[in-house]
Amino acid sequence: MTESQQQVLEAIYQMQMSPQTFSYRWNADYGTLAELCCTSRSNVYHWLGGQTSRRVASRSHQRILALTDFMLSHTE
């Protein structure tokens, strides 16, 4: 792997976007977020839910949302 390719992989690894930010930016509902992140609607509910049931999305889920945001932002 070239140094340039390694730098791209490092940049991708550092990308993150919260479900709250993605949902607001793209008006995505629970079902859409669940499908994108290959998780259940219940998990999404806890990511976006009230304070008592709040969970933090994993880095891998946040990375999926960041990459999806990038792709949606760069298409016509």
C-alpha cells in the first residue's frame, strides 16, 4: 500500500458523524438510520431517545454515517 493510500485510510478511520447530526442534516428517520448502519430501529431509538435511555453510537456506526454524508454531499 502506498503512503498516499495509507493516508486516505487514516482519514477515513478518523471520520465520524453522530446519528443526531445525520438525521437533522438529511431528515433521516429511524428506519433509514437503522438500514444504513445495519442495526435495529431499537438501537436508533436509544441513540436519538431521551436522556434516560440514551446510548452513544459506536465509532463504526458513526463512520458509516460520515461516509454516507460525504457521498450524499458529493452527488448531484
